Amino acid sequence: DPTVAEAVAASGAKILLVAMGIPRQEEWIVRNEKLLGGVLAVGVGGAFDVLSGRLKRSPEFLQKIGLEWLYRLLQEPGRWKKNLGLITFVLRVLATRASFYVWKGEER
């Protein structure tokens, strides 16, 4: 990792696209931030899979209603495990928020 980050910094690059998937790419960026110098590192997830044609982009109607993630899950069933953690997190946030409103309502 440090060798790659130092090589990128020495290359004169201004922007680095990191496509390791979430959360690996973000962890790599944070771990190597100082070694990259002033290089802007951007996590692009599976963008290259779509751009290269390895995976298809979801139909436009799914994109418009915010369900592109569902299409990706169907294309790559192995993503279910990773996304289950995200779904659990979102449900916990919503439950916490709902309990806050219930508590706030009882205070009146």
C-alpha cells in the first residue's frame, strides 16, 4: 500500500480513482492519505465495472426512482451480505429517529 501511494504521489497525478469497492477503497484512501500528498483520491466503487461493460447499468426507470442498487444486487448476488449491513444500519437510524419523535411527542 505505501509503495503504491508513494508512486502515485511521485507521478505528478492530481486525481486518483480508487475502485476497490466499499469500504475497502475508503479505508485505503484514509490509510494512505498523507503519503498521497496533494493527490485527490476518489472512491468510485463499481463504476469501472459498468463503464467496461462487465456489468449493465440498470434500466432508466429504476435509476429515476432510486432503485439502481436493487438491480446491482440482482446482477451480483454476492453483494447481499455486504448490503445487509447497510440495510441494518439504515433501519437502526430510522428506529432511533422514530423513537426520538415518539419521546418528543410525549413531552408536550
